[in-house]
Amino acid sequence: MDPELEPFIPFLPQTDLNDPEATRKTVAALVAAGAAPDTSRMDVEDRTVPAEPDVAVRIYRPHRAPSQGGAGAIVWLHGGGFVFGDLDTEHPWAARLADGSGAVVVSVDYRRAPENPFPAALDDAYAVLDWTAAHAAELGIDPARIAVGGHSAGGGLAAAVALRARDEQGPAICFQLLNQPGLDDRQQTWSARNFTDTPWFTRDKTTAAWRHYLGSRPATPYAAPARATDLSGLPPAYVATAEFCPNRDEDIEYALRLLQAGVPVELHQWPGTFHGSQAILSADISQRQNAELAGALRRALAA
């Protein structure tokens, strides 16, 4: 374990995905007690995307000279095991991503499981992608430079959105930013089978997250993108993994399969880290992780 992260492990909040409501309250209180992000260099606006049902979004627009044709943007999906997280808990991360990358960030308040199992969250995310592309001129966005991305469960949703957009000839996605994504409900990789007591996220929590998300439906590639047999024609990707994370090996395997399908990939495995440890902002490795996420997005949207 990274020596700057290890002292924080005993103080990590205890969460139980088998009690979604309590977990939501714990995480919301934790974020509310933290320092607010600096949004002085951007405009932040709450909007509602018309859909069935409507989807709330929060849009972050950095104060930068707009490039010809509009700014690059990302449809951003929060983590939380498909169970917790919302616009407010993701606010610090979305603001940092916008500030560090210069991109317009459209943060999505997708429906959560178990009350709303698959495909509710995916439908919400895809509706926001459609809306963002259709309203690009109004939003000051270049429709040719729209990415998708997210943390953890949100990263898995972003990968699923990319698959669906390819299959349905939907809005063009130029890049996918996948940070420790949840991609495979089968939990057959080495890390998924063996990481039973890792900090914050364990095999048991992974099992609960997938159970809530899938409900009574069988898993499909749009629910668990690692099940997709054809990864060709997908957008270039940045995939980041944490060493002590159940998702680690499925993420690395997905990145390799993208490469084998002819998709450009940047894969970054962060040693000594655990799932979500980049929230410990004082650690040098967390600062590097967060800077890399923003930098990867900035480079992709400038290409």
C-alpha cells in the first residue's frame, strides 16, 4: 500500500451496499463535510434533460476562450456501485475535472438501483448524451468533441453508452474516460475472486452492487460491457486501475481487448492504490491520478 494512503485506511467510512439508504446518507454527509471545490473559474448550472423520465444534470463550463466550433465536452457519470451517489456527491470531482481539462462537464444524476435496476441508469445516461449532442450549439459545445466517462459504476455505464452509441449509430463519441470501471458481473478474474478485504471496495460489495443493478434481468453487454464479444469501432479510451481493487483485472483485460480490436488505449495501473483512494487528496499519488484523468481528457479533446 502506498505509505501516504495507508494511515487513512482505519478512518474510511463504513458502507453497506445491502442497506442503500444508509449508505447514501453516509456518503452524502462525508462529502458535505469536506471542502467545497473552487468553482470561481467556471459557470455551474443545473438543468433538466427531457426524457422518460426527465434527467437532472449539472453543467460545468470553464471560463476559457472558446475554440473555433465550440468547446470539448464530456458526459460524466458518478460512481457508487449503481446504488449511491448524485450530483452533489459528484460535485467536487466534476468541478475538478472541468477545471483541470478545460472541458464542459455534463454531470448526470442517473437513476439508482435497487429501486431502478438496469437499464434505467443506462437509459438516463444515453438520453443525456443524445441531448448534449442535439443541443451542442446552445451549450457552446463542438458536437465532434463529445466524450463519455466516469468513476467505478459510472465508468462501466460510460463503456456501455459507447457500445450502445456504436450499435445504434447514435451520437459520435470521440473518447471514453474509464476510471476503475465496473465492467463484469461474473467476477471470475483473479482480483475479483481474491480481493475480499481490500479498503473501501471488496468482492462482497461488488456482488451486492451487481445484484442490485441487474435485478431479475440477465446480464447483457449493455449492463456488463466485458460481456461484449465485439469491441471494434469503439472510441479511443483511457483506462485507469487501482492495484488493490476487485475491478483491476477485468479493466486490464478490457483494455487489452480494446487494443486487439484496433481501438487506441492508454492504460494506467496505479501501484499501491485502492478503489477510490484518489479521494485522499493529500497523497502525491492521488494528485498524480487526478491530474492524469484531467490531462487525458484535455489531450483527447484537443486531438
